[in-house]
Amino acid sequence: MTHPAHPGRMLFVSIPVADLERSKAFFAELGFGFNPAFADESSACMLVGEHAFVMLLSREKFAEFAKLPMADPTTHTLALYCFSVSSREEVDKISAAALAAGGTKADDAEDHGFMYARSFFDLDGHGWQVMWMDPAVAEQGPEACAASGQDTDTPA
């Protein structure tokens, strides 16, 4: 897709957390900020990208929105969250910060040459990946990766 389906569209992903303040401190250690206009004692709006946000919701607040029973992220995976950074070094820096702040390693680093990633679990067990992709390859698209014999799937 070369043009967004809806220019200016925003993405909000909501995840349940056991301790909102502890989760906010964890993600602040990774360099994320929060929008106080979309926050209260049971929720925090984490800024991920220009138009992408993760809503950290207390389990009680999350249950108000969910129409189905809440899964335990330490035993069931319903989603994996991936965000990009500007360099391979930043991947390592953020991954190390996640582990130092109490997160746990999900698996070994994935190095595809044009793409580099590390994965961790946050304090509640949600799976996260931080990744860097060579801007020249990203601009060329998946066909360029396929032609070079590189895997084009985003590692999970």
C-alpha cells in the first residue's frame, strides 16, 4: 500500500495491566511518553508513533470494554506488539532497558541483515518486539527483499 487507506487515521490498542503505575514506569524506562489528556487513575495513553497509541488499562477498566473473558497474557497469546526504531543499536538499547526494568527475554535476537529485532515480555506477560529495518529496503518494498533472497516476514 503506497497511500494510507485513511489519511490521519489513528490506531489505539488497549491492553490490560495489573498495576498501571508500575507499567507506566516500565514503558517510560523504554523511552515512551504518555498523553495526559487520555488518562485517569485507571488508564494511560502511551505514545508509540505519530498516530499510534497503546492504552494501558487497569484490568477492571479493560473488562468494562471487553465483551469476552480476559485472557492471562502469561499463559495465552492473543497479540504480539512490534514497534520500530531508527537503528540496530537502539534495538539493543531498548531491549536491554526492558530487561533491566523487569521484563523478560522472549527469544534470541533475529538478524536478517536488512532487519534486526529483539523480543521481550513486559511486566504483565504481553509479548513485544523492537525492530529496525534498513530504510532503503523498506522503501523498496517486499519484492526487493524477495529478489535478494531475504525473508520478508516481520519476525514475531
